[in-house]
Amino acid sequence: MPYLFLLFIIVPIMEIAVLIQVGGAIGGWTTIGIVILTAIIGTYMLRQQGVATLAKAQQRMRSGEMPAQQMLEGVLLLIGGVLLLTPGFITDFFGFCTLVPISRQFLANKLASGAMSNMNVVVGGSSSVNQAGGRPTGGPTSEPGGTPGAQPQEQKRSKNEPGGDPNVIEGDYRHLD
């Protein structure tokens, strides 16, 4: 949280400093014109890239896949749009980075891998395992009626019983047209 506070203080100060420097070098009206031009170009690119990302997401959903990558890219496009509408050259640079498909896909992959490394998975309903290290991170450590602190034992079930195969995730599926 303090990082966000610092970001909202430091970025505007940096933007003002850059605008003053550029305005002193090429003139105030030219600087304002460039800022307005980048906002117009950014809005056009945002619309174009947003429609393309939405089309990819719809295509993946039609094929029965989850469009997780496209959802992350959509969030990055939203952030990029806000950055492009914010007056300044620094925010415009980062906003345009989210509009270029290659850099946006790179950022989305980094976000996804960062999220997956911090994600906990519930295993067998009794403990959590961290994706990054595969170590238990919490939850009960013993079977009901067992010794506290003991490791849970795997239950042996036939494959015909519900929950018998530990590699199967049971659930309900409903196809909606």
C-alpha cells in the first residue's frame, strides 16, 4: 500500500518535470499538441487492440477453452488506456507498451507466472501445497482422531468410488447455449 501512495506522488512530479523540460526545448504549445496527439493515437490503438483481444477471447471460449491470457491482456489494455489519457510522456510510454501486442503478451505472461508462483492449492481437502515449492503451507496436519502434528495419510479407495482417483477433480458441468 505505501508503494501505491509513493507512485501517486512520484509519477506526477516526474511528469511535470519532463513536461517542463520538453516545453522549454520545443515550446509549450507544441508540447501540449504532442500530448493531445498521443491521447488521440492511443485511443484509436486501444479500440483496435481491444476488439482484437475480445475476438481472440470469444474464439477461445467457442472452442471450450478458458481465455485467461486474453482476460489478462484486457486488464492491461484498461490500464494502458488510463495511462494514455493521463497527460504526460512517461505515462504515455507505459500506456503504449500495453498497446503493442508483443509487449502486452510478455507483461500478461509475467503477471500470470507471478500469480501462479504465489497461489496455494488445496490437496485432498486437508492441506495446502504451494505451487512454487510443493511444500505444505497450512491446514490440518492430522487425520480426525489422529495425533496432532502427524502427516495426513492417503485414503485408499477403488476407482469406482467417488473421489477414488486422486488425479480426478469431481464437479458438475452444464453446457449453456
